[in-house]
Amino acid sequence: MECEGETAVQQLFHGAGVFVTGGTGFLGNALLEKLLRSCPGVRTIFILVRPKKGKTQEERFSGLFEAPVFESMKKACPNYMTKVRAVAGDCGLPGLGLGEADRELLCQEVRVVFHIAATVRFDEKLKTAVHINVRSTKHLLELARHMPHLKSFIHVSSAFAQCPIKHIEEKFYPVPLQCQEVLQLVDLLDEDVLSIMTPM
């Protein structure tokens, strides 16, 4: 149900479930705060959270709201956290590491997906980088096909520079391998072989 006086963006999010990957990172924090502050009609924001650096999923989720960006929200709307819910998962795992109950919940509730999660380390192991940056996107798109109420899927991509080319133009360059071929390679070959094939 749309409310009078709302902008088109606020109307999109009014009563909507939103799924965010990468919500615990810098960009994810900014997005989460903006949604909560500017779209008060949003119903639930589901954040994909994994254990990391000795912290459990629950610890990382509760620590999320300690970021300075949420200070104004604490004063303006003390109950803002009730609209945010953690979903256990990991973009480095097949199927985003989601449990069956959570998959079903997301399919029924989500109207907007923000896929922000990525590894941006330049020295990341190739298997890890492909699983997080490529396979997780593929699996999330497959999940999105089962969301009957989906209105929008936003993917914030990691950037790739054509380093061997001296002058880079603003155009699409041909790729040596298709997505499925890359996924097959990293699944078939061990990390030692991959590091020889793709030296830093």
C-alpha cells in the first residue's frame, strides 16, 4: 500500500522486505543507514552475516550498529534495529551458505536485493575471489528467480582494470573465458596450479 507524500523510492520500499549482502562493510553500513532513515516504511531488512575474525555471526550483527553512521538514528528512532534481521550465510560458500528455512523466508519476503558483498583484496587467492565475486552472484541470481515479489536486483560489482592494455577506453572488452568456464576451472584445479596460471 502506497502512502501519500512518499517519493517514488520510498513507495518502492514501503512494506518491502530487502535483502543485503555485504551489509557489514563500509558501503553496506551507509546503505543500511540510508534505508532506515529515508525509507521509514521499509518492513524488514535482511542482512547476510558470516562469522569472521573470531567473532560469531551474532556478535558481528550486534556490533554492526556501533558504527558512527548510526549515531543519529539512535536519537531520532531508537527502535530502528527492530527492522533489521541477520541471516546466517557466507558468500564464499555454495548457495550463499543459506539454510533451507532462510532461503524460503527470503523468497517469500524480499522485494529488493542489494548484492554488495565482494572481496577487493588484490592478493586474494583466485579460488576465494572467484567464489565470492562470481559464484555468489550466480547463486544469488538463481535465488532471486524464486522471489515472486521481486521488484529490483542491484549488484555493486568489484572493478576489473585491463592492466595489459596501455590505454583503457570506456567500452566492453572481450573476455577470454565465460563465467561457467571460470567456475569449472577453479573447481577442478588446486590453488598451486591456479597461482602458476595467474601470476601476480
